[in-house]
Amino acid sequence: MKETQNVEFKQSWHDEYLKWICGFANAKGGKLLIGVDDAGTVIGVVNAKKLMEDIPNKIRDTMGIVADVSLLKKRKKDVIQIIVHESDFPVAYRGEYHYRTGSTKQLLTGFALTQFLFHKMHLSWDGAETVNRLLSRKFTFKRLKYRFEQRIHKTIKNADLVSYGLIRKDGVLTNAGALLADDCPIQQSRLFCTRWLGLDKSADSAASRKEQGNILELLDMAENFIKVHTNKGWVKRPTERDNYPDYPERSVTESLVNAFIHRDYTICGSEVHVDIFDDRMEIMSPGGMPDGSLVQELDVMNVPSDRRNSILADVFDRLDYMEREGSGFKKIMGAYSPDVSHNPRGLVPKFYSAVGCFIVTLPNLNGTQESSYAKVETSGETVNETIHQNKKSSKKSSKKSSKKSSKKSAEGVLAALERNPLLTLAGIAEATGLSVAGVRKVLDKLRADNRIRRIGPDKGGCWEVVV
């Protein structure tokens, strides 16, 4: 046996484990086995009969839910099995909301809690009225109206803006309306684009652009930046030559649209990032999968549609940018098919998500530096991570092993980041027993050795472990 996203082992019972039950109920449900150590070895539990009476009552009294509690015999030892079902409503334990993601439990606070409550109650942030109840008469929608005429030859009126959910009947803007207004008042509606001269962010940048504003405008800016800073390869034919772009246009457009539509706008100070490297392009948007699942653990060709911002999705569907049934992953992957693109190496896009970010990695079809992919085994889960590194530099870094103590510290930090890519300096220190200064020193060394890299901004981004 081993721990997974839906299975947790505990050697003995402590009331603190009610938090894990809360986390399972708020996520996809799960199973807690009492009397099993972290390695999956059955050690048994004492006072099983009393616990069988106490645990169900504590679950009911503290959280108002019912779990299936049963007594199992494993190798002639008592094991208590607690099966927790996914709750249709938010579950709190003593005023706290916990959530199970990967093989870890997280306490939801701030914007993460706001987004969770919206999702659990089947509400959407984009449908809520703007802070300070901004009045629609103070804003214009010329860009949106022109886009409707340009793309689908439809003239829309102010009454349509109400029916689309951009303006409430009392004239107050919704958050979706604010994002599509010409003078967008939402500060986190931002875009950062960078063309890097190399394979990672330690290299110099050739060009960069930062903008804040209407998401239609940001989409245009992102597409233009990519067109300017990518090339077209070519194959010579007997009488002519065929030009092939670095990246399939359909994959780029679909990835960008998804980044702006499905991102988490409740994370203040966040933005969409487009990073172009020599061998790939990474498009990062704030917020993971709406249901908390990890996309790298899913079959991306069969992921059900789950929209974080349903009003924005509906508007972009009307504009023929996307479809309601959620076929974005299939379009991104399909554009790399050898039948559609010049792709003799069989390169495919990669998807990665954590609680705070979602990353689409599009390989450069004309790149000379091939990407390599590895499977990183974490506690009970396999995470497919894209690794872009120079083999020679990796061999050098492996030879430069430091003292045993620093090597052990580095391994501890890497293990902590594999379990939770969103850890802060303080969180890493707590997980490893190092001081904050010690953690910073280890991170600097790991970055220099190309063993980790930062995805997204310092605040709101996440870590990626490179093998």
C-alpha cells in the first residue's frame, strides 16, 4: 500500500486528523487508514473499539458530515478505515477550511478560500458585482462591440451586455464586464511577455513587454509579441520551399485564450506570463484546475469541462474563440499532430498545474535543442514534468557534490518542493527543519545547478524541480 491523493496513513489516532477528513470532504473525497505507518506497513491500532465509537461522533459534531468508519483486520492487527465522501457544500473544521491536493493537506485562506467557496457553491467570481459597485455608464465597450462585428458580423447593444452577464439590471458592472470594458479597472488583468536568449530564465532577455488592461487587448498583445519573436522554419522542395512556424497557431491561440478565460482573477498582484525560450514556449496563468485536481495526473484528452469563469467563457464562445464543451486540450494537442504540423520528432505539448498556477509548455517544432521529459516519483503520485537542461551542465553539477550535510539539506528541500511546489521560504524551513537563511542558501545553490526553477512571479508562482 502507498499514500496517494485519496489515501492517507496514520499510525495512531489524534483529533488533529479531523483536519485531514475535512480536507478530503472539500476535495474529491478519500480514505484515512489508522494503524498504518508512512511506508504502508500495518502496525495496528490500540483501543480500536473505543475509537470506533468516538471517531464518527467527532466527525459529525465538529463538521456536520457523516463518514464511513469500519474496523479491518490486516495481518491479524486492527486497522480503522475512514472513508470520506466529497461534500456538495463547503466543510469547515472549527472555522477553518482544509483542502486535500496531491498528497498534502492545505489550510485555505485569503483568495484561495474565496475561490474555493465560489466553486463549492456553484458561483463564479466573474458573475459577481465589482468592488465599490462600479456603474456601467462610466465605461465603454467599443473594443468588445468591434470584435463581435469583426469576428461574427453581429452588432450588439447595451441590452445584450446585460443578457451576457456583463452588466447587472441595476446598471452595476460585473467582474466579467469590468474585464471586457475598454478602460479595465481590474489591476490583476495583466500580461508579462519575455523572449529569453537560452533555455531558462538565467539567460539574458531579448525583449519583454508588460501591460494591464482589457483582456481582448491583452490577447492581441500576446499574439503579436509571439509572432514578432518566433520564426518560421522551412523545408526545401524540388521547385519551392515550405515554411513551417515554430509553434502551431491554433495551439498558441487556444493556450492564450484558456490562460485569460480560466485563470484565477481573485489572486491580486498576479498576471499571465508568456515566456519564449529557444526550445519551447511556456504560458502560465494564475490558479490551478478549478476542482483542485492536478492536470499532470489526468488524461488530457478526456478532461471534463469545468469553467472557473463561466460568463467570460460564454462571451468568448459567442466570439468563436472557444467552445463550451471544453475541447481546449484536444485542440492544443491536435495541432501538433504530424498530419497537421511539420513535426517529424513527434513533439507534444505538456501541461502542469498546482494550486496557484497552470502551465502549458509548447515545444518549438523548429528548435535544435530537444526537450527531454522525465517522471518524478513523489509520495504516492507520479508527476510528469518537462525538463529543459543542458546535459553537459547537469553532469558537471552532479560531480560537484558538496559535503554530506549540504547534500542532505538539498535533498530535503527538493523532496519538500516535489510534495508542494507552492511552498514559501518559511514553509520550506518548517518542512525541512532548516532556518530561513539556510533555505535561501540551498535554493540559490539548487538554482545555480539548474536543479530547480521558479515558474511565474515570486508571489503567486510555483517551483519546478528539474532532475
